[in-house]
Amino acid sequence: QFFCAAIVALPFLVGYQLIWGMPWQGYAWAALSGCTHLPYALLLARAYTVGDFSVSYPVARGGGAALAAIGGVLVLGDHLSTLESLGIACIVGGLALLAHKASGRPFLVALLLACVICVYTIIDAKGARTTGSVAYVFGTFVGTGMSNTIFGLATGRRHEMAAMLRANSRRSFVTGIASLVTYGMVLIAVRHAPVGYV
């Protein structure tokens, strides 16, 4: 998915750079984001392997949202109104109720995944705000595609990667495009609103 999203994003990134350009800081933040998405992908697969989806997903996403909201205030200087804070608390509380039986190793892996989600969310919010450019969206996917592909090749998974693409190329491109569009909307939104609220 990340590889296919990067293939789709690359020509848009190059075209945008040639016509309008993006500050170098955008590429630095995108590279950092790409590196952070590598442990995200590894932990995501691990969380869904060792734990039940109905538990791992709420812990990872709920925890990631809560930590990102706190990180947005502490690191990015976001301001949350009382009503916004209550809204975030309601959503995180609802996810916590879904995961109330979480414990042991599955819980720890999902919690670690939540921390990584928080980190890349803060990085990407900073990158999107620093550049003020839609090119940053493309940059993050190119960076993520590169980090995951390089890791796969470096760990001897070339044949598995090629086999997966042959068997699922259409699905991979569809999900890659969907990820590019949906996360792109998130990155545009964090330019105009607090991270935790988005």
C-alpha cells in the first residue's frame, strides 16, 4: 500500500516542486515522517497478530488520538477550548470502553503503536503547518514508501514484496490512493485546527 501510494504521489510531488516549489523544511519533515511510519507499519502488523482487532484498534487509535491532542498542546502550541477537550475526551472514552478487556502483551503492543501514531501525527502536523503546501502530503507518502520499501529489501523480503504486488496490484493501488486522499485531508485540516480536534 505505501509503495503504491508513493508511486502515485511521486509525479505530483515532482510537478508541484517544479511549478510552485516547497521549502526544504518540508522535505526534512516528510523524511522524518517516512522513517516514523516504518515502526508504525511493523507495530500495526504486530498488534493485529498478537491481539484481537476489536481490542488493538481502540487502544492504538484512541491512545494515539489522546496523546496527539496532548502533544499538539505541548509541542505545537495548540489551544483547545473546554468544549473541544470534552469532545476529544468523549471519543477517547468511548474507544477505551471498547478496549476495557485489554491486558498483557496485546495491550502493550497496541499502546506502543499509539505512541508511534502520536509521534508521526505531531511530525506531520508540524510539517504541514511549516510548508503550508499540499506538496507535503505527497512528500510524506514518498518518504513512507521509500522507508518501508528499503526496509523490506534490506531484510530480504524482495520476493515476498514482488509476489504481493503481482497478486494484489489493483487492490494495493486502490488502497494507496485512498490513503493518499484521506490522510491528505487530515494534513490539510491540521493546518487550520488543533491536532487533537482533527
